[in-house]
Amino acid sequence: MNIAFFLLPKQEVACVTLDSTLRQTLERMEFHRYTAVPILTRSGEYAGTVTEGDLLWYMKDSEGEVTFENASKYLLKDVPLRVNNRPVSIEADMEDLIKLAKVQNFVPVVDDMNKFIGIVRRSQIIEYCENVVARQSQESV
């Protein structure tokens, strides 16, 4: 099965850029009720995934320098990312996708030039696996 079938296209994904401020990032995550969002470069390449935890640890480690009130003065590119959400190529197979989905809530998908083209949600992969198992059960009856 081609993973493009599961792709939520870039236009429908809440993303941030490396030059987004912490405030913009927090507001985007709050608005969409996400705990993690993909980070893109200005040229549209996948640069990583930022989580709520990354932002909170950055603020905590600043020893009071970074607060919610002044979060618009700090850029996302300065926040260390604690999780390495790896992307897959649009040419990847389901096995590659499933391996990453075991440890990531979503899997970023890139083209052959590392341009971000969307995500595949873990829930879609689980649903696919559920359907495969159900078909196999029906066939064995």
C-alpha cells in the first residue's frame, strides 16, 4: 500500500517555522489543541518537531528569563528539541511507516528533496492495521 493514501497534506497541517516566536508556537498549538507540531524551514524543508515539553523545559531552564509574557521575544530555532521525530519519504513502504508510528504520534512525510508534504497520523496507521487483521480473520473462517 502506498503511504500517500494516508497523507494529510501540508495545507491541512498546523506547522511552525524556525523563525516563529515561542508565543506564536504556543498559540498555534493551543488553538489546534496539539501537543506537538512540525517545524519547517523558510524553504519548506522538514526541520523537526516541537513539543509542549520542549517549550516548557526551555522556559524552565531559562531560570525566569523566558516567560509567557515575553515569549514573543524568543525564537523557536533557539529551543532544543528533546525528541527526534524522523520523517519518511513519500516512497517509503508501510513497514517503515509502522516502525516510526510506534514511537511517534505522527510521521512527517517528505519528498525526495526533503520538502515537507504532510503527515500520517498514528491513528490512521492503527486503523489500517485493524482492517488488515479483520480481513485476515474473515478469510480464515
